[in-house]
Amino acid sequence: MSTRTTVVWVPDWPVVAAMVADEVPVDAPAAVHDGRRVTAVSALARADGVRRGMRRRQAQGVCPELVLLPADDARDVRLFEPVAAATETVVAGVEVARPGLLLLPAGGAARYHGSEEALAERIVDAVARATGHECGVGTADGLLAAVLAARTGAVVEPGVSAVFLAPHGVTELVHATSTPEQAAEVAGLVDLLHRLGLRTLGAFAALPGADVHARFGRLGTWARTLASGLDERPPARRRPEADLEVSTELDPPVERVDTATFAGRRLAEHLHADLVARSVTCGRLQITARTDDGTELVRTWRTDLGGWGALAAARITDRIRWQLDGWLTASAVATVRDRRREARDRDRGAWSVAQPPVDVRAPGDEDDLAPVALVRLTLTALDVAPAGAEATQLWGGPSGGDLRAHRALERAQSIVGGPGVLTATLQGGRDVRDQVHVRPWGEQSDPPRPADRPWPGRLPDPAPATVLVDPVHVEVRDVHGAPVRVDRRGRLSGPPGSVLTGAGSDRVRVVAGWAGPWLLSDRWWTHPGVAPQVRAHLQVAFDDGGAVLLTHTGGTWTCEADYD
């Protein structure tokens, strides 16, 4: 089927967003670079010959005045929100395909404003007035035809989208993608179509659908559907919902968890009442507390699949109690105490300059600081959406077992507290133990070490399935039975032939294959003048089908983890 679709397109949006964020003059040629190649180009840079896919040196050789800006998906999404909000002042509900591209059903909006041409004029004016950005608006049957129409500001008459698309090249399919990964897959499909002699959308759409699916699979069927002027699904309306927030001033300041939780329960009841009155749900709950010295403590918790059960006042109160208990009794207030201690020491240091040096600290002085108190508590419902907008999927949706498991985990948290039920997530690090970060179940917080950093010396994939809590001492021997050692240059004294494990090393496992070793120095900069301790990691597979990660340190082998 095909749906009458209107597309709002801001040309070269990644470059536009980067120039706005970095305050680059609009008359300067600019491009976005992801560290490997150019991913987006402004119109001025394109006129000078800069193209997507160029390397940095090649692009600067074509245009010496080129301003290269870093790629940042979060920035692109954040700065595109005002464009979506401006469009929603004309049409109630839009779908963001990707930053720079909006979709909306054209039928009702065009009837309301009089015509599809009038709708396009209203949208262009609203976006320009609210954001200062120029945009193109196109309307046609089907997503791909509407995207191409938006590039010229055209309105394709109903029923002729297939004719409109026919002379265009198959490379235009890339413009209908929403993610870089999907764009890469479509680019591979386009290259294959070119090698088969299918260079236009009309020629591709003329092929039998069954043959296309048999030859190109699911991606080929998707591409043929768009090339025919049809849609897999109509644009989904996005009902704009603002985040809901309730807060209270704690006067006098609160130092006890039970007192703060009592105030938090009142906030939970107010927030729940607001959500019910508006018939909305929230995907995340943000808890914010301000201390008496102005420090803001913020934590975000995921709700239970956005359902009504997760929005009960009692469940919200549980999240508040667990978080306040962690803040007021654990390490979250350590920074506040440290700041107070530094200020006190600084004052005493200034006093001692004019006085004879004396010991100004009394025994136990480290613990005589005033307790941290909360003066404000705020609850914010994030990812607000109309109730029932997210229907359970026929396949792949949450099952009854999943829901029961969530309820059981919440029950356990209500008994032992938030930090009592932990879940493991991946974080950055070089060692397998460094890459494991545990956090309370349901809490949404960034790991302390980002996983997308280079981390030189990091163990290669695949990652082990189970990291042992306590490493097990083992013996590694070569095919002749001699112990295997690793020198400082990472060379093995002999190829591993067997590994002895168990009590007294009474279990022998025959090595079927191995990889490594990889050397890793532990924080050599923390002990100047001392030779760094070098660890060697070795991946070993056994003839019984098992595989382990072994570590050699100071002449001793240990088993650190198991592979599935």
C-alpha cells in the first residue's frame, strides 16, 4: 500500500548542526568528519569539489579553506528538536526518521490547511521563523517519492509516484534510510544492483517480487517496495508530550532517609495523579536532590516497561527511598564532605600564615563535619507518551515470564534496597574485570569508563562469558611436559600442550588451540622508578570443547574467565 506522505527535509543537517554548535560563519565551507572520512558536506564545500567519503587530506587538498567539524549524533538530535517542535505547530504529530528528516501523514493536514501546497508553505514559514533554518517540503505517495520530492519542493500527484521514481538511479534508495548501519547495507545492495545492470528504480521495480526476495532477501524486498512508490508502513504520528515535573522545598533541611522519603511519597502521589489525569505514561523517572551547599544529585530510573503498574505511587516511592538511602548513607555524599573539608582546611591554612604553626586538628576532627542535608527534592517523568501508544508486539514483545521476573526483582529490591539487586553492564577497560560495571537493577546511569574509547592493550573479541570472582591457579605445560613461561617481550617458552587444574593440579586438559599472548602493564605511572608488572593474557581452547582465558603474572598462571 501507499500513504500520502509529506517529508520535511533540512539539507545537510549534520553540517548545519555542527556549524551552529561551533559558531562557524555561514559563508565558510564546512564538512563533518568522523575521524576516518567525510560524512556530510555543506553546499559551499560541495561547490568546491568536496564529497562524502573523502579522506581528511584529500578534502583539504580540494578546498584549503574547508572547516572540518567532528561528527556527533547526540548533537544532531538535540539541535533538530526545535525543527520538529516548529513543524508540530502546523501539524499535530510528526515522525522523526533521522536528524534532518521528518515524516507526517499528508491527508488530514492538507485538508485542514486547504491544500498540500498550502501545508508546505506553512511548514517552511514555521521552521524558518522558529529556527532560522531553510527546509524543503515534498508530498507524494510513498516514503521514497516524498523524500525525493522534498529535495525540489515538489508535490507529486496521487497515483504517479512510480512514474516519478522510475528515471531516478537506485543510489537514491540510500536517502530513505534512517541509520548509518542501514545506509551501509543499502549501499552494498546498490553496488550489487549496478554490477547486475539494474541502474534505475524503474528497472528494479519491474522485477517480479518473488524473484527479488529470493535473490536479495528482506533488504531487496524493502528496496523494491520503495522503488514502486509503496510503503511498508505509514508514518507514525508523534503526539508531543512535555516532561512532567513535581518538586518540593525541604524546610528545615532533611538529614534522615525516612523523613526525606515521607516528603518523596507526597511527590510520588502528585506525579502519579498528573500522569493519570493526562492519560500518559513515562519511560523513565528522574530523581533530583539538592544539598544545603548547592550540590545537585541526579539519578534516572527506568520504569517497568512504561505500563500503568510502574506508575503507582508506591512503586515510585520505592525508587525514591532506595535512591535517598544510597545518597545519604553511601558514597554519593563523599564529594560534598570532601568539599567542606577542603574549605575548612583552606581557612585554617590562611589563619596559620599569620600565627605560629600549631596543630589545628583535634583527634577525630575528620568526622566532626556537619551531616549533609537535602533542601529540595524533584521528580521528573521522562519519555512521556500517551497511554497505550506502545502496544505489545506479536513476536519479540515482553512475555508473561519477563513481567513476572521484573515483579520479582522489584520485590527483592523493596526488601533489600536498591543496591541489593545488581545487574552487570559493559564499560571501557583493558582487562576483563575492568570491563564489568555493576549497577542497581532498573537504574539508568552511564558507566564511569566509556566503552567507545580506544583502550590500547584491550583484549580482542570474543569476550568471555563468565569472569571468575576468584582466579584459579593452574599450571601450563608444553607438549614435552615442561612448564610454560612468558618473558618480558611476550614470548612463550614453548607452545602450550596441556593445562593442569583442580585441587593439587590433578586434572589435565589437553590444549587444542591457543591465541596470544597479549601483554598488559598495570598502571606503570603510579610507581616511578619501579619496573612495571607485566601481565600476559592467553586464550586457550581444549579438546573437550571448553575454552578459558589464562593470565601469566610473575611466573604464575591463573584462569581468569571461561568462554561458552
